[in-house]
Amino acid sequence: MEPKISIIIPTLNIIENGQVDDFNLCISLLDRQTYQHLEILVMDGGSTDGTLEILKDYKNKAFLDFYSEPDTGKFSALNKGVMRSKSRYVTFLSCDDFFHDITAIQDVINNLEANEADFSFSPAYCRHPEGFAFLFNPTMYNAFQAIPCSRQAMVFKRSLVEQMGYFDEKFKIMGDFDFIMRLVMERAKGMFFDANYTTYKMGAKALAEKEKTVEESKLVLLKNFRNLYALNEELLEQMVEYSKFPQPLLEKLAGFFAPEDKQIFMERCEAMHQIRMQALQAQQG
């Protein structure tokens, strides 16, 4: 029997936030997926604007299941979804994201099973709040410097998420960064699925709250590297803003990849640093 997958979607006041059309598109495209063994779990944070009526209507038509209760943010909702799920695999969409390829889930599951992988990662289209879109290609070698892949373009074994201790809920913006970094450091077996099936919207919160995003990124690095290298505020600032890592730390981080990948890891880390420096110089005129 083919394994089941849960699509976990957090919601909160989608009417008030102008997300109803996006949510309807998300659900309608999931309903068209060719894979039959999937469930849609909507984890609502206690909406008060009529969202629950929309969810009830979908549930009555057997499109999805939903649970509504207060949570502490997006990653709290995702964790609750995993805890509710009984599927072999889980994936996470925001309510304004969608899978634009209707064979996507079938193809990803087939490849995960064939490769006996713990998770998959793929390219994705990112919609910027300013109205343009770009292709986000995964770069796992840069997982310690920036979010290396869109969470929405990843599929995970549910048991892996449980083993990892779920998303760290103290991070309200950079929980993805922390979780994917921990996957790499735990040496979970990833599989690159070379097809773009996801379109997602860039988080407006991360763009609007730059200082909080930076501070959370520092905390993610401190949490995961504190037993590898002595870090101070100055080093953390350089690592987050400029992707400039101390060489001894890079040597240790390279050990989380296969020995034959060390050179490309070092090259990709230096390339990311140069990109950040060039961006800074461009901003300064």
C-alpha cells in the first residue's frame, strides 16, 4: 500500500488578512493531486473573523480536517499538525502557497521511497510582496548561513520531525532556518528532487521585522554552534549580516557533509560571503 502524507496548513483570520482567494486556490489544487493517499490538516489559531465557517464548509465537503485553538505562532501550529498526523510523510504549506504541479506529491513520494530518504528538497517559485517572482534553487551547502530551501518545497518523514524534537517554537520567524540546520547536523538523508512544483509567498513578517529576523538568526547560530566554537556578539553579527564564518568553525561544519564534499562546501560558503559583501557595497552606493 502506498504511504500516506499529511499536508499541514496553519491559518488565522484569513478573511481579515485578505487570504481567502489564495487559500481556495491552495485547497483546490491539492484536491486535484493525482496521489490518493493524502490528508489536508488545517491548524487554525483561533480565528474570529468567519474563517471557521469557510473551514467547516470544506470539512463538510470532505476536502480537509481542521482544528482551531489558540497557538503561539506558525511553528506551534505546524508542530500541532505533526502531532495530529498519522501519516508516514508530512509537508507544510502556508495558506497562501500552492502546489502548481498536480503530480507533485505522487512523484516526490515515489522518489523518497525509492531512495529510502528522510526528506526531499526542491526548487520553488517565490512570490515577493512587491509583485515579482523568482526561482529559489536549494543550496544545502549554505544551510549554516541562510535558509537553504523553501520549507514548502520539502517533504519529511513524520518520524524524522518527531525525532528532531519538532520546530523550536521560541523562534517566531526563523524556525525553518533552525530546523533545516538541525537536519543537516543530524545527518538526515536528504534527496534532491529536481522539479519545481511549489509556489509560495515570501514572509512579509521577516521583511517587515528585519531587526527581529537578525536577532533570531543570531540565536539560531548560537544554539547550534555553541558546542563547536566560542561565539561572541561581534562574530554573530558578521556571520548573520555578511555570512563570514571563522575558518576553524567552517572546518568543523564541513564534517557534517561527506568528506568528498568538503571543497564544494567551502567554495559555496565563500561564494555566499562574497554575495553578501557585494550586496552591502551596492546598498552603500
